[in-house]
Amino acid sequence: MTNSKIMFWIDALPNVATTDFIARRDSIADTMAEVQELEKRAGKLREEAYFASLKLEGDAKGVWSVEVVEQAKYRTDF
């Protein structure tokens, strides 16, 4: 999954092939790609949690009145 688009200047260093700099840069790129995937997944999970919380509140309002639910939210400093 290496993405050499970051720190591309590493390739222009003299005799860089004799160092571990390219591998280290590629490792950083892999880590950044993983971060992007995790952020994408976190966004989806956040969205799912948000809609689940709306459903739960709606279900609560189906059991108790809107006024009772709103009072409970107010009392707990929601």
C-alpha cells in the first residue's frame, strides 16, 4: 500500500538508495494511509451512532410523552 507521494524529495537525495530513508518514508506513507482508512471508518461509525441515538430517543418518546423525555434531558443538563 506504499504511497510515495509524500516526502518525494527523499528520492532526490544523493545516494539515498544506500540508506533506509526510502523504506522509512514508505512506512510513514503506509501509516498515513491506514490513518485515512481509520478516519473513514470512524466517520461511518459516528454516523451510525448518531442515527441510533435518534432512534432511541424516538422510541423513548413512544413510551413516555415528549414532555417527560424533554424534562429528563433538561434535568440531566443534556
